[in-house]
Amino acid sequence: MASTRTETDAPTIRVFCDFDGTITLRDLGNEVIKEFGDFALHKQLLNGTVTIREYWKMAFGSCTALTKERIHAFAQEQLVDAHFKRFAEFLHSHRVPLYVVSDGFREYVQPILLQQNIDAPTYCNYLSFETNSSAPSPRFPGACENCTCTFAASCKRNVVLKHTADDDVVVYIGDGRSDFCGAEHADIVFAKKQLAAYCNKHRIPHYPFKSFFDIKTTFEKLLTTGKIKQRYQAALARKKAFESE
């Protein structure tokens, strides 16, 4: 999509943020399976025996006691980064759009965001609780066959492509394997844990963080000093990915 922005205008900044282990303190997808199903199945995903979508189907297939009510109650008990809400409010005050991108499931993502009073477009998987089944069935509306996101059933790269114009600046925040493809296509990356290791290995510039306090502090400095700008390799990657879709 072509942009009408002139050289004297400030760039449009868009922030894409992972949920599990980033907004929340724990990876809730894993925690749900540990609580209600058979988490030993996760070994098959890590050793490459099954794909991420196959894993989720098997894992939730083992959750025969899981209901909508139970997963909602589970969500209400989970801890969120204490500084996330303030960061989201900071973005809103600067008219910077925030998108939540998750390889988790709507049934626990939405209750937590609602609890935090966060109104942001959210892209994730969801669960189907069919009356003729004893376990929920996962659905993957964001699945993509053309992306390299091996560990993501919901392609985060495609969310970035969908909401980004040619001269926008993409900020990505994440912590895990499902964030690899999103980070590869981002101009500014905040990373921890597995995503930080991936960025180091593949020489993707990034800012390490422990909490959203770190992110907000760094983000404010970048805004103040005018250092919010595109990364050539990321802009090129977005262009190539958009043309391939």
C-alpha cells in the first residue's frame, strides 16, 4: 500500500505485542494444558515430531474436563506484567496503535485484556466447544502456509503486513518462538528469552527487556530523540512477504 506521508511528517508508528509470557508473566497456553490436559505431548512439538497445529489439537484433545467457564476462571487468576497497562495508556496518549498478536487462545486472552481495561485489536486462535465432544477443538483463523513461523499456528507476520503501510515504522514486542517471524519484519524489536536469543543469533537489532517499564522508558527516549525509523532489512522483508502473498 502506497503512503501519502511527506518527508516532513512524523512516521506512523504501529506496535505489535505478543501476549503469552510477554503481557502475562507465564505462557498461559502451556499452563492451560498443564492444568487440564497432558503437557507431556509438548515434547513431540519440541523434537519436531508434530507441527504446532497438530500439537494444539492433541493437547486440547487431552483436556476432557475443560469448559468455557473453567478457562475463563483460570484466566482471572493469572498475573499480568504490572507495567503493561501504563505502557498501553502511554501509547494511547501518543495516538500509537497497539495490536495484540498471540499464538494463544481467545478464551483466556480476551478476559485478561478486558480485566486490564485494554481495548486493542487482538489476533489469536480460538477454541470450539462442540456439544458432541468431550474436549474443546482449536481453530486457527490466522494460519499461513507461506510463512516460516514453524512454532506459530497464528501467523504474526501477516498481521503486521495487514496493518502496515509502506512507510510505517513497525515496533514488535515478544519473548518466544512464535514471535520469530514478527520480529524479522519489524523495524524496532523489544525481546527477551527465546526471542532475544533468536535475534542475537540472526543479528536482528533489538532492545532487551525484563518488563514493560523497560520498554516504556526506552520507547519514550526513542520518541524524544527522533530515533523512530525504519530498518532497511525489515522494510525489505515486508515488501517481499507482501508480494509473495
